[in-house]
Amino acid sequence: MRITVFGATGEVGSRVVAEALSRGHEVVAVMRNPAGAAAVPLAAEVRIGDAMNLDDVVSLSAGQDLVITATRPATGQERELPEMTSVLLKVLAHNGVRLLVVGGASTLLVPGADGMTLHETPDFPTELRSIAQACADQLALCRAETVADWTYLSPPALLEPGERTGTYQTGVDELLAGPDGESAISMEDFAVALLDEAERPAHRRTRFTVASA
């Protein structure tokens, strides 16, 4: 496939680029800052662009099979996330290119908490509430979209660099936990799940989640 990745130099985005290249896909790695180009694998095509800019999204998605957005705004600029998602959905609804969104975990339901989501729990970190709300708004935008071919992937509670095992479990709207009781997955296995969905779509126009198996 021909895949455009926005946020290609981020912690998740860089692993998505690497996973896609390892499977033989053609990758356009998009970043705002040219300084990050040196860290991108030579097999990827590096492009400078901004998912907030409609013209950039139009040109960088043209002729592609899939767009993946793995961007995360800086602290204090969380409102950029739903704004960027709105631009992506508008453009991709028009040109028919699929969209995979690396979302947040905050809107997942906590098992046994009477319908409470993760960011509604009393001990949810205060410093994460702004990005949690931005992710909630991002998901709401996707769910309201009926033309664009989108999929939203929520990570478990803990998403950190680690080992690529190639295995994971999937769910829909409820926070998952592994055999050890921890809701976690490595960024490497998260990228595996994302590319598996890219290659074998099973969650079109819906949200799903993953965790370590």
C-alpha cells in the first residue's frame, strides 16, 4: 500500500513507519520540523507538512491508499487535535482515502466502574485532563463522520516503548488488561495492531482498542 503517516517522527509514529516499511509498504513520512528527517529510515519518502493545513493534507494524501495520523500536540495546544482531525476527515471524505487515527485511552470504559470512562475516574491525573478532553472531542468528530472511511485505535492505559512480540488482544469500547492485570501494550505491538488493521480492515467507521495478550 501507499501510506502517508502524519507525526512520523513521534514515539508512536516512528514505530508505525518502521512497521509499515518492514511489511513492504511505500511510506510517506510527514513531519512539521525538517530537523527530524535524519531519524527517518531511508526507505521512506520524507515530506514536510502539517495536518492542520488543508492544502498540505490534500497534496500529501493524493494518490495514497491510506493516511495514518499519529500526531500529538504540545502541552497547551491540545485543541489542535480535534481541529487537525476535522481537516483530515474533510479532505479524506472528498478524495476517498482511508484514515487510521492513533487516538487516546481516556474515553474507554473502565471494567466494573458502572459506565465510567477512564478520564472520569477520580484518580485520573489532572495534568492529562486537557489532552484527554481533546481525544474525546477527536473521537466524537470521527463518530459523527459518515462519509470518510475512518478507524480510531485507542491504546490501553499504558503505552510505552518496549518489545515487538507481534501478539495482542482486541476490544471495542472497554479498557483491556493483560494476564498480569495491567492495561498496557508496547508501542511496537501497537504499531503491529495498527498495520494489521490497515492490511485487513475489521473496524471501519468505528473505534477499537488493543492491549498485550
